[in-house]
Amino acid sequence: MSGIQTSFQDLVHLFFPHVCTGCGSDILNDKQLLCLHCLSELPETNFFYLPHNPVEKIFYGRIPVRSAAAGYFFTKNSLIQTLLHRLKYKGNKEIGFYFGKLLSKFLMNNERFSGVDALVPLPLNPRREKKRGYNQSVVICEGITSAWKKPVLNNAVIRKVYTETQTQRGRITRWENMDGVFAVSQPEALENKHIMLVDDLVTTGASLEACGSELLKVRGTTLSIATLGYTL
């Protein structure tokens, strides 16, 4: 029976090959998105275990953040850039879920994030979310909570102002563009909770700061931040 099953799996793989999203190799488990080589090439930051890391320092003197971290260094022309581009602009939601599961490994049994009560994905403006088909931060949260069992409060905060992409803007302009962009829509869901705000990438932290400021206006909230990538 096992021989028949193996032959059937080989036949399926022949017509519907499962390949690495990073390099195209077919030497990987069907449940994995990246092969072992590409997985080993991901540049981990180790920030989740490091107090006063560079992500936390972004928010010093701006908003009170309990703990903040990013999983991987983001550089141009890197595997991380390619994967994030496919997640955000090519409709590959599977990448977000996969990376969320990777982030959960940094978060589980980690004293710095042990008090987190719920996850809040950084919201997209409905216009952009409709165009993209999903919010990549929500997908990352879904991946995180598949292993690290925390509720995802998807509608507790909204993005009420449409903003153009921040990619080519300077630090000061980014902060100015974020003024008044976010609003809490379900304060009762946030009261007295330790919230972890989640996004795909942190650069200047302007969007996360603006959203985090609104979350902290709710009675009794504590804020932590987690992102997939950190821009060098």
C-alpha cells in the first residue's frame, strides 16, 4: 500500500510540482514554502530576544512601546524583498501566512512578549485593500495565531484616510502624512489589553507610530510591535 501511495505522490508531483518560492527548487516538503537553502539564507535579526534593539529605538521619545522587534533584515535585491513584493503586489497570500508562522517561533515562550493579549494588524485603507484583495498584515497575523494562539482584532482600528505609498518619501514627510490617518473603531475590544501591532515592514516607523498612538488612547492599553522585516 505504501508503494502505491508513493507512486501516486510521485505522479502528482510530476504534473503539479511543488517548488521553492525563493529559488524554484523542487527539493522540499510539500508543506514548506522555502527550501532549506533559502530558509537558511533569510537574515534573522534576533531582535525578538534583544531589549533596546534598533526597532525599539525607532520609537524612543515618541510613543511608549513595551517591546518591539522585526524578524529579518530587509535589503534591496534580496530574497526578503522579492518575497514581500510577491506578497504585496502579486497576490501571493501564502507568503504572508508562512512568514507569520515563522514569526510565531520567535514569539512563543518569549518573556518579552509573554503578556500580549491580542494581535492588531496595521489596517489598510479600504480602497487599497480592495485593489490588493487583502491586507498583508492580516495574513501575517493569521500565520502567527495559527501557532501562537492569540486573537486577531482585525476591525478594532481603521485607516480612515487614503495615503499614497510611502516608499519614496523622506522621514519627515512620512510622519506628516500619517497625521490623523487612523482611528479606533472598537475601543471596548482593546480596553485593558496588551496589544501587539503587526505589519510587514518597518522603515521610519511613521505608520506604526501613528496607529500605535491611537491604540494607546484607549483606557488601559499597553503596546508592543512586531514586523516581518526591518529596513537597514
